[in-house]
Amino acid sequence: MTTTLTLDSIFQDASKRMHVSLETLRKEMATIRTGRANASILDTLQVEYYGTLCPLTQVASVSVPEASMLVLQPFDKSAIKAIETAILKSDLGLNPGNDGNVIRLPIPPLNEERRRDLVKVVHRLAEEIKTAIRNVRRDANDQVKKLEKEKAVGVSEDTAKKTVEDIQKLTDARIKEVDDAVKHKEAEIMKV
């Protein structure tokens, strides 16, 4: 009976690891700039604050007052220069402006070439995640075959084959989720 749980635990572990890969994709795609203001494009931005790199969200609050503008309100006004420097050094292509109290980030519309470049980035990221999902599948299948080869109690050729089929179905479903997320993000990027 414990071997059946082992097959089940292999499947559950594969499912969790594939889910983590999908979450990584969603987080990474959220940071890819579209033509609209979205605070999540700043999620990976690190600001040097008193000699230490900190996430932007620890030194300022971010709001979206309109579709083409982000406003950053530093918790400490002395951090404005450091925040501006971090934004300028990033590959976001944004030009911050400040009035001494807040930083305004106008989000310029994307040109056609930049949109196509961003779509390529999304597709490359999706391929990396698909590869990670397929690696999880391979690891899980290897574990199942190892149990079958060891002739573990409750692991017959049929139960091993069914588990491998279930892992493949799970893999196909996760790959489809990746493709759907990419289609959605691509449409968001290409929308003028």
C-alpha cells in the first residue's frame, strides 16, 4: 500500500513543481512592459538605499493614477535620487521626473519594433518554462520506472503505465496553460 502512495506522491510532487514553474512564468510576464501603466513592471527593480540593495516596494509606494502614468511616493524623500537612478539603469526604457516629493513615470506608447521584441522575450520565457515542465515530467517518469524496475509492492507494469500516462496528461495541461498565458500577454503587448 505504501508503494501506491509513493506513485501518488511522485505524481503530486510533479504537479507541485509544474505549478511553481507556471507561477514563475506569470510573475516574469507581469514585469514585461506593455503600453499601459502597470505597477508590477517595477517588481524586480532594486534600489541602492543606504548602501544596501532593496526592492523598490520597500522604499516607495507605487500607484497608477491613469493608464499611462505610474507615481512613486518614497517613504523617505532622501531616497528619490536613488530611485531615479535605479529606474534609469533598468532596461524599462522609462524616464522618471520628480518634483521633490514624488516620482512620476510616464509610460510611453510602444512602437511596433519594441512590441515585436517584447513578444520575442515572452516566447523565449515560455520556452524556458515549457522545458522546466518537461524536465519535471522526465524526473517523475524516471522515478516511476525505477519503482517498477525494483518490483516495489503494488507497482505493477499496469499501475506504472497508468501513472506515466497521468503525468503526461498533467504535462499537456500545464503546457496548454503556458500557451494560453503567452497568447494573452502577446495580445496585451500588441494592443495599440
